[in-house]
Amino acid sequence: GISLWLLALTAAMFALAIVAACWRLPERPRAFLAMLLLAEGGLMGLFAAGDLVLFYVFWEAMLIPFYFLIGMWGGEGRARVTTTFVIYTMAGSLLMLASVIAFGITQGTFDLLESGTSNNTWGMLGFLAGARDQFRRDARVDDAVEHRDRRPVELFRGDQPADQVLDQRLRHRGVHV
């Protein structure tokens, strides 16, 4: 299904990110490339997960390397961006976790192939609110990247390797076109 295409797209995008990083090596290139590979592994697991709990675990696991990429290789103002990243991620993740648990309990299974559709409106609203918080965080960071000339405080310089990887991740998640 669609997961195969997302797996292929993830592999292609991260291959391009690694080539770009090798073209212009950042400080501590081994750690930078390790974080890229951990992020790719998290995304690959996310798209390959057939279990809702496993999906959630990989969702969280893929965010950890991005925290370090922003915090260690981000541009000016990276401390503020990293703090914002953590706050929005925690708020969205807690709502999403509650919805995952509610869905699994109402369906009697966490297997995505065995579970059918759910009539639980509150669970779906919680899941969407959690995803909205995380996309909202990404959109706020993305807004800082795209409109940095119009903002009084520059969050990203745009020329740092972590800025470029985050921008690719946001484009991959469809936050902007």
C-alpha cells in the first residue's frame, strides 16, 4: 500500500540529506550522520509498523534525533526552537497516546490490520489534536525558516545542516508545499 511508497520516499530523501551533509561537512560529522540515520530508522519503523503501539513508539523515537539535530547543529536561536519543539511534542504526544490507548481498548486489539474502523469520536479527536499540535509546532518552525526576513527574531539561519534536514522533514510531512 501507501507505506511502501512512504518507505521509498523516506529512503530517497535521507540519502539526499546524507549526500548534502557530506558535500559540506558540519561540525562533528559522525554524530550528525548518526542522528540522521537514527531519524531515518525511526521513520522507516513508523511507516512499516503494523501495530498501533509500535507506530506510536516509532513516532516518538523519530523525534529524538531531530531534537539533537536542532539543538546541536541549528542556527542562531536554536535553544528557543529546541524548547518549543519539546513543548509542542510533549503536548501532542500525550493526547496521541491517550487516543492510541482508547482506540486499542475499544477495538480489543492494537493491530492495525485486525482493527476495523472506530466509532469513538473522542479518541479520533484526541489523536487529531495531538497530531495538530505536532504539525503546528512544525508549521511554526517552518514559518521561521520561510519568513525569516520578516521576523524580528531569527530562529534559523537556514544555512546550518540541521536547518536543511528539518526543512526536508517538514516538506516530507507535507507541512508546506
